[in-house]
Amino acid sequence: MAMGKRQTQEQQLLWVSTQDLALPGSHPYYRIVNELLAAHGFDDWVQEVCQGFYHQVLGRPSLAPGIYFRCLMIGYFEGIASERGIAWRVADSLSLRQFLGIALDKATPDHSTLSRTRRLIDLETHGRVFTWVLKVLALRGMVDGKTVGLDATTLEANAALRSIVRNDSGQGYQEFLTELAKASGIDTPSRQDLVKLDKTRKNKASNDDWHNPHDPDARITKMKDGCTHLAHKVEHAVDMTPGSAGAVLAVTLQPADTGDTTSWRDTVEETCQNHQALLKDPLTAQQVHEQPVEELVADKGYHANETMTDYQEIGIRSYISEPDRGRRQWEGKPQEQHAVYANRRRVRGRRGRALLRQRGELIERSFAHCYETGGMRRTHLRGHGNILKRLLVHAGGFNLSLVLRQVLGVGTPRGMQDRAAALLSRLGAAPSRFAAALGLYRTPIETMGALPTPRGVALTLWPNFESMSAAA
């Protein structure tokens, strides 16, 4: 057989029949996601919900709502933060094109189309899509809502600290330092003089004095790694009821300088609203607990006399770690004392210790999946409304992955690749281990040790996707 050579300039065909194209098989993960969405009528439902945002006659052909929300879910599944990156990934992948249902002779949506559609569809509709995914989990018995865990983390804003200006005068940071240097006696301050002057100032980056004109919602705060950035605060309410899957019940976005003892109110209120939506649906009403947020689990940042009293007044049993404040003085505060001591007794009990251990596993896992491997640790949008739209569908993708984890054993396409790599590595090592057992190799089999499994994935046989897709 003669060796083929690559032609540098090959004459392209003018017409190509789609029947002659060599198309790869669809990705098994995305195929089952589509089957799951179709089984619950996602496209028909979302088109009806978004009907009011589109004109019947005027305008150019728009992006279908089902395709738009699938694109944002791809951001979670593939770990892509920006809409531009999502558009590039979709245009580059035939599997994702099949997942979106876009024919080969049609163009995939670009980033400007995704951005325009996001601005067109309001925040409430994005929240309804998040609630729709919760209903899918509730139908499978994966949501209860009785015991809820709260925690928050920071997301780096799409704004730079060097662009902040004074709230009172509108001066930039460099201009403000130059004015301070001249007031201290330096007529023509150099850059080194400004740096030296800035080091000696206290409270030089206060949100009471500075803001970013490009993103007024961003706040100056210290990140998890100790660096100071403009950031936003996102708070999760996670289902911690025994037997549940750890679904995210609510997502709120708030200023980064808002304390945990204040931000919990909006998150608990949002959780109750989503739970009421599940109770109003006759298909999911019997699957969830009749009373939302009966128990609240959180870390010591949520502990304060006022919050303990508020929890008791609204009928929430709190399991919140208590910081070491030394000996307390309760004179004239009988209600606060009773609430704090009741929380302390619950935390020290067997159930309280178990819930606090589980809090670190379930809540931190949602943060890791959504913002670390999910790629949203740094935002690429500005304004809480725009960012929260992305976060709601992003967290909806995380909840949807819990269903896929139940069906496939993996939650993302990358997890499926790791499972295949682990299987191939074990199969590749099997002949050498068998030969060592027979004494064909001098190395004893006991010295070989256990083969590593990528990312701690438990090795099982490759799943039967046909039977699993039928079960979905």
C-alpha cells in the first residue's frame, strides 16, 4: 500500500452532502443529559416561560432559550467561566454541537449572542430554571430541605484595584497619593515617594472611601489566599438532610463586605421560596419536607447573640459552631443567653458533631465543583444581576450533575475520562501482574503495591450507557 501524502493546497468541494460526512458518535455524557432534559420536557417548558421576551414577527432569528441555557450549563460541565470561552468551545466541538441540537450547516452562537440573550432574559427566569432543576432532583428523591447548611465564599470581580476612585471627590488613587505627598511637603513626588507614603497609611483601602466606577457592586476585600482584590460574596444553601445528595437549594450574591451574620437572611429567604415552589407542584410536594429549613448548620462566622435569637424566633434549630469568646456576661440578656446555650447544647451532642463534620464535606464540595473545577472563581461579568444569572444556571448544572452521578457514577465529562483512564491503566498492568504472580518476573508481586487511581476514582466496569439512558 502506497503511503498517502498531505496536500498543502487541496481543492475544496463546492457541494458536500451531509450523508458523506464522517461524523463521530455523540458524547455519552451529553447524550444522557439531553435524554434527561427531554424526559422532563425542558425545551417546551423553557420556551413557554421565555415567550414574553421575544417578538413574534420583528427582529432577526434569535437563539432558542433551550440552546442558551444549555450553553451556560456547558460552562459548568467544561469548567469555562466566560461566555466567550463557551462560544469558542461550542464552535470547536462536534459533540457539543450535537448536544445543543445545531445542524452542521448552521453557525453556533457567538459570545455576543449569548450576552445579548442573557441581558434579554430577566433574573427571575434564570431563577425559575434553577428551581426546575431542583424539581428534577426532588422527583428522584434527592431533595428534602429539612436540614440546610450555609456558607459563603468570595469571587474575584472583573475590575481592577488601580481603577478605584474616591467616593467624595472622584479622584483616582494615584492622583490622591500625589495630593497627599504635596501636602506633606514633597513638591514633585516620585513613584518611590508615593509607594513609601502609601505604606505608612492606615485604612487606605476602605469601602467607605473608595469604589470602582466600572463595577460599583464590587467591594475591596481579602481573598482566601490572603490577597486583596475587588470581589463579590456568593452564599450557598445546601441540603444536608441525611440521605440527600447535597444539592444546592439557593444561591445569593451579595457585597463582599457584608458579614455572615447579615447575609444569611437573604439566603434563607431564597431557600424558603424555592422550597415553596417544590411544595406547590403536586409531583414534588410529597418528596420534600413539609417545613423548609427546620435545622440550620453553619460555621462560627454566623454565630452572634442577635442571630441566635433570630433563629429561635423564626423556629429554626441552629447547629452553629461557637467561637471562643471567653466568659460571657449575660446580665439583662436572658433571651440571648437562652438561645446561645440551647445552640451550644445541640452542637455538643452526637447529632450536632455529625452535622458539623458533614458541613465541611457537602458545602465545601459545592464550592469546589462550582468555582474551582467549574471555573467561576473569577467572574467575567459586571453587576450583581448579570453575575447572578450565570451563577444560578452554573449551580443548576452542579445539581444536574448529581443526577448524572447517580446514573453514570460520574458528574462531569472529565470525570468520565478519568474513569476510562483508570480502567485502561488497570487493564494495561494486568498482564505484568499476572506474569509476576507466575514467577516470570524477578520482582515479587508484593513489592508492586496498589496501582494509583486518578483523582481517587473508584474503579468499576465501564457503564452500559444504553441501559442507563433508558432508565433515565
